[in-house]
Amino acid sequence: MLPELVIFDCDGVLVDSEPISIAVLREVVAGSGVILEEEIAYRRFLGRSITSVAATMEEEFGLAITDGHLADMRTLLYERFRSELRPIPGVAEAIDALTMPRCVASSSQPERIRLSLAVTGLLERLEPHIYSASMVKNGKPAPDLFLHAASAMGASPAACVVVEDSTAGIEAARRAGMRVLAFTGGSHASRCGLREAAAALRPDAIFDDMRQLPALIGALERTGP
């Protein structure tokens, strides 16, 4: 089946935001006495919704994430995004080269997704087809968000290609019955063994240069699911 829809994750795929996000999370929880090692933070929280992050923080680290924590994280994160956030190199050109519809399906809140895309100059390429984990019951690694995006875009799951950078996202795409390309070119990838972790989940391809994306999708068109 030829791909009918490309579904992009946002953080670490469209925008190089993961190091900023992890640094802010670690800073905020440190203020409540939880010292979260960077490697553990990437392994446990990369690609997950704030609901999932909060549940894990309480279950594994004994810290209940309050509205105050969330407000502090949001304030710090948005400040740093406005001054530091950059697009993944080559992503604008890759999006422009695609011939099929595309959308965003991210674990982040809608406000954060749109801010990320706006400050990096990508919003007009993807608006209004932006879907957030806040729109479904279960976040990644559950398949809910990708299935919701496919339904909203009028595409069958088998005809979708997901571009993801996290193990949670790759697993979610697989569980949704979609093909998935693992992107390992974000600046966080080498810090958390992303390529090795992604390979263990056997995505359809692993790549670290976003300029390769159109050709990779073209290869899927030739080989089928």
C-alpha cells in the first residue's frame, strides 16, 4: 500500500527540543529534592506525555507533580524555546519535498506544539493538522494518538508512515499498525543510546539526516508494507 499520510512527532523530529525539555524537567524536580540523572531522565521520559511523566515521577521517584511544578516547567520551557529552540536541520526542505498529506502527532500540549513550530518557522507548513496526546485517553506508547490522527486525516493506519525519535513513539506506531521511520539525528540522540534502543524495536528504517526522508518514503512506496 502506498503511503497516504506522513505523521511527524514534534520534539526531536521537527524541532531540536529534547535537551531543553529534559534540562527543564531536571531543574524543576531538583527544586523539590529529586536529583534526576540525565541518562535516566532520557530513558524514562523521552517521548511521553506530561500525564505519563507525572505518574512515573510519583511511582518511581516519590514526587507528586503539582500544578505549581507544571506552571514552573511551562514558564521556563517557553522562555528557553523562544530564545534557543531550532528546527532539526533539513526538516523544512524535507517537508516541502513530500507529495502526500502530513500532520503532527505529539505527546506535548497543543500550545507547546504550536509555539515550538512557530519559533522555528515550521507552523505554516503543518497547521492546522496538529494532534496532541491531550486529545486521547492514553499517550504513547499506546497507539491512541496515531490512530486519532489517521482517523482525523482520513487515512487507514496501514497507509500511514510515522517519523519518530523515541522508543515510546516507535512502539506506539507499531501498535497502531503503521510503518515507522526512526530518526536519530537530534542533538540528544548520542546522550541516550537512541540508535541502539530504536534498532531493538525494528523500525522500517533508522536515519540521522532529515534530508533522507523523502527518499526513505519513496523506498516504502516501492517495497510496500
